[in-house]
Amino acid sequence: MKFTTSEGVLESTPQRLIVAGWTGRNKAAVDHHIAELEAIGVPAPSTVPLYYQCAPELLTQAPQIQVVGKETSGEAEPFLIGINGRIWLGLASDHTDRALETYSVAHSKQIAAKPVAGELWPFESVLGHPDEIVLQSWILDGGAWTLYQDGTLAAIRPLRDLMDGANFQDGTAMLCGTLPAIGGVRPAADFKMRMYDPKTSREITWAYSTLALDAVA
């Protein structure tokens, strides 16, 4: 993958991909997310947070991904990646098969590609104000873009804590958890997301669509 940064273009082929789940900092918010997923049949986690192991080949910067069936949707998440001894912050979507999630969250994480925005910020550039960074997403619903997630990284466990829990190293990429879905988790074929730093007025945006393949029996 190639990323634009304030220091030029970076290339990386991650060797390890972690998808952190149930990473809400506030217990009530975590319970809310667990409840909204239980409402669509997803079993509660054994502990929180969890660090799901996934194939790094799932990471993609393609404008369209292919999925089996129409019961999938994305989740905007902060994205961390270790490249040449430095840590970089970006934006990714934990695209998930919602039907498979009712059988196994771990399997649902592995089955779908994980879209990643094409820009990164040096992690050290946000160390003084990570909780102020805004995370948002929208889904195309009935022909109109509908706000799907909206909050700040203050709702997610400190990224340093998540890195420690995942044994984050150079060559590791990690999706760091998400925010509750406004109106509940639901399938959507078109997804866009944004991460905004109010201290510097910089932002990262990304959008992608899904092509649903027939589930052949």
C-alpha cells in the first residue's frame, strides 16, 4: 500500500493485522454497542477489549470491494501502522459480514476486506490531543447520505493502551475500534468516513462501495 504523508509518500506491506474490538472507554458505551449487536444476533464478547487476528492481505485501498451477500457494512476506525520504526495514524473501515457475525465475530472479521484511507499522520503529531480528534461516517440510505457515526477518539480506549494490549510492533497494522452506530448497526453498500483534527484543521477522508456476490449454495 502507498500512503501520502506530510513527509512524502510511504510504502508498506504489513506483516500482521489486528482488529481490536469492544474498545470503548466508557463501560456504558461498550454495553450499548454489545446490546446493539446482540439485537442482530451477535453473541457478547468473552472479555473486553479483544484483539482479533486477521490476514494483512485484507487491507485494501480499492474504491470497491466484493462481498458475499448483502448483509455487510463498514465501521470507521482509527488505524495505526508501524513503518520503519515509526508509528503512523490513519483511517480505516472494519467492513463486516453482519450475518456471519451472528455465528462468529472472529470469522466475520476475516471474511471481508478492510478499506484503508490513503493518508497517514505521524502519531507523535497528535499525542497532545488525541481525544479531540473527530471520527465520522455516513452510509448511502434511500439515495441520500445519512450520518452513521459521529464522535471523538475520547470514546475509544487510549491508542497507546491498545497498542500495548496487542503487542504492537513494526510491521503491525491495527484497526482500533469504533463508535456506536446512529440508528443501530445495519447493512449498507456505500460508505464514507472522515477523521478530523480540530487543532490543525487537517482531515482524512475515504469512501468506497461494495459489490454483493451471490451466495451460491
